[in-house]
Amino acid sequence: TGYGIACGRAPHRLVGIDLDIDTAHGNDSVGALQQLALQHLFTIPPTVTVLTPSGGRHLWLTGPADTTVPNSAGRLAPGIDVRGSGGYLVGPGSVTAHGRYRLAPGTAHLPPAPCPRALLRLLTPPPRRPAGAPGGTTPTEIPGRRGEGLIQFVLAAHEGQRNTRLFWAACRAYEHGFGDALADALTAAAVRTGLTEQEARAAIASAERLTRGRGREGDGPA
């Protein structure tokens, strides 16, 4: 038996950070969130935390009234899902076939903490750019350091996470406006990790379709 907690609704406008644990495939979502915090200069404040039967955890944060946080899966990093507007979190005390969801020790008395502004910017898609408006990079421009970082991210993939890492890197490249310019290099990196060229091209094409229409950022870290 169980119940769900609706996210994105007044008055709390709950934002859930779902940190999955997948040691078999080498995904360290907690470490990935800590790395994002270091890169973007934010800290996760003490807040309600629910431990999942699989060993993961759900962090409960609150969002401002003027911001809609969308649901996403792996957009921040592999293993990190976000529950925002229209999403739900499994409530503490719920029991499923896999086990019980329970409050982490020391967090039961805490209210959901406000989501750090820097993290909030990562959770929300960039504003849509009007059709034909200038901005971003062109396919002939060189992505530079950000592109190299994404390529290294793909090259570091182990078996079981190659497709996920490639898809995530391609999404970031397209969101920042240099997906087309980086597609061949990402494909080559993915092939070096063990994917076929067809698999790599398919993952990159899926990333392009997903990010199309969101708008592109010309600035900001990948």
C-alpha cells in the first residue's frame, strides 16, 4: 500500500530530486549531484529526505511561485530524476513489492527547504528563442572546452551506461547550441566505448528531437 505526494502545486510547490543508486552500472547519482553543486556553487540545505527500497533517496525541496519546474529523467546527470509540475513522489511509509519508503534519520522534523537558485536554474529549461532569432552557435563553430568535456564524459562510460551517457551529453550539446558541430565527435567517442555507429547516431538523434523547441543557450556551463 502506498500514496503519492503531488509536486509543483501550491502552497509548497514541491520539487523532488530523485537520486537513484545503480552500483552495477557505476552510476553515482549522489556524487554527480555533489559535483554539480561544486561546479555551480550551491549547497543542498537540510531537508526532508525519503529513503527508497532500492537504496536511493528523494530530496524534497520547494520552488518559487513564479517558476515551473518540469519533470525530467537523467537531464541533470545519469541517475538523477526530477519531479516537478505534474509529477509525484512516493510518500514515506508506503510499501511496494520492493520494500518500504521511509524518512531518513534526522529529517522527519524538517520542513522542505527552498531549492537553491543555482540548482533551480539547472532544473528549468532555457527560455524559448523566437524562430529566426540570432543566438547560440552555428554548426561550423567549434564548441571548445565545453564540447571537450562532453566527449570525455562519453569516453569515461562503462558497460551499461554508454548509451545513457551519450544521450545525456548530446542533450547538453544541443541545448547549448553546438549539437550538430559535436555530433561526429560524440559518435566517435561512443564507438570507442563499444557502441555501434548506428546505436550512437540513434541516441544523438533522439537527443536532438528531445531538445528541439526548448531553445538554445549560448552561454553557461555544460
